[in-house]
Amino acid sequence: MTAPPVPFALEAQGLTRTFGAGTGAVYALDGVDLGFPRGTFTAVMGPSGSGKSTFLSCAAGIDRPSGGRVLVAGTDVTDWDEDRRSRLRRERIGFVFQDFQLMPYLTAEQNVGLPPRLAGRRPDRARVRGLLDLVGLADRAHHLPGRLSGGQRQRVAIARALVTDPAVVLADEPTGALDSATARDVLALLRACVDELGQTVVMVTHDPVAAAYADAVVFLADGRVAGRIEAPTADAVAARAAHLDDRAAHLDERAVRR
Ligand SMILES: Nc1ncnc2c1ncn2[C@@H]1O[C@H](COP(=O)(O)OP(=O)(O)OP(=O)(O)O)[C@@H](O)[C@H]1O
């Protein structure tokens, strides 16, 4: 007997996003099929302009795809109106950004409690405290972000991303602003969110070392899925990324010559 497939926390089916029209149209996403099984950590890589940010925006319901479907925890959210999509973003999706995006005038604890507050609920204090403990900041609960290091701020942001127990955590270059030792700690924390909490993490990164923390790496090129590496090593990821960068540069050169 074969095991039943692991359900997807996030799925893109034939996802397309075009900007502009006619001969000047840009296919930022051009028929992307990707499924992110629940309880897995996936890195998304690709040359500049390959569609990574557009993919995250469409997956999160920030941007509307031009075609195809987005499913969050099995529910098709593609045609939801702005109200429902904004609720989806608040309650079912956790975000981690390169520049942390914490509220500077709120303490660490208040920042973590913000998503439920924005949803009109009183944050569960024990849960907020538990998450601060999980990310190693139990003793910094009353500190403002300005009194925390970059790595500590990103830990607060990760706790905030987890507070609603989202279907998926979307991380956009979460270590881009951190030194390499701090970055490793943050990546280990994202890994622990998957291994110990059963969370699903999708992380856009340019860094092969960061990508090697994931279970799999998906490569985009020209808005399409251009490859995948399971159980990635930094060397394997760097080699594939370099190949895609070379190809993108070659195509750009040809476009300029034409
Ligand atoms: N609002 C927009 N209007 C027009 N074109 C856009 C817009 N947003 C993105 N694009 C184009 O879509 C393509 C994909 O862009 P996207 O930002 O998703 O790439 P990326 O892989 O995230 O790049 P980077 O690694 O540089 O952040 C690019 O050609 C970009 O110029």
C-alpha cells in the first residue's frame, strides 16, 4: 500500500502574472505549478527578475494572478475579494521580511501579539510568551526593537509570524540583512519551526548556504519552474544557481543584440 500524499499547505496551479499588454507584456510568472507539502521547508531561488517576489505576492494574496490558481491549505483563494484576502494574510499566512518590519514603538511582546490584535482579538498572552521563549527571547519581552540586535529582531518577527498558527510562513530574504553567524541562527530557528512545530516554510533567498537549510530548493527562471533539488547542499545549489544566472545573462545579451 502506498502512503497517502502529504496535503499541500500552499499550492500554485498554472500560476501566471503578466505586467503590461501586447508586445511589451512581461510574463513575471508563466504557468508555475508548485506544491509545498505541510511540514516542509522549501527555498525558492532564481536570477534577478525570475519571478520570486511576484510568486510570493501572488501566493500571499497581496497581488492578483492573471491566470491559474492559488490554494492555501487546500482552499482555493484565487478569486477571494480584498476583504477575505486581507483576512487570509492576517490569519493564515505568516510573513518574515528581510528588514523585519517590526513596529518600533511596540515592545517585542506587543509586536508578536499584533496579528491577533489586528484581527480584533485579544492576543493569548501565554502563547505570545511561549513563542518568545521558543525564539530565545523570553527575557526581552518588554524591549523595544531599537534595543534589540538584528538577529533578535528577526526572532521577534518569526515569533510574530507564528502567532496565528498560520498555514504557511512566507519568508522573503530573511537573512539578507544579517551577518553570517546570526543568519545561521535564524535559519536554524526556521528549520526548528518545521521540525518541531510542523510548520511549513517557503523562503526566497539568493544565498546557497541559506537554501541548504531547506528540504528542497525550487528554481525559477523567466517566470517558470526551472529545476528542483531535494536535500540540497550549498555546493549543489550554488552550481545550479550559477548555471541559471549564466543562462539569464546570455538571454539578456541576445535580447540587447536583437
Ligand atoms: N509592478 C510591475 N510592473 C511591471 N513589471 C514588473 C512589476 N513587478 C515585477 N515586474 C517584472 O516581473 C519580472 C519578475 O519580477 P520579480 O520582482 O518577481 O523578480 P525577482 O525574482 O523577485 O527579482 P529580484 O531577485 O531582483 O528581487 C521582472 O521582469 C520584473 O521587471
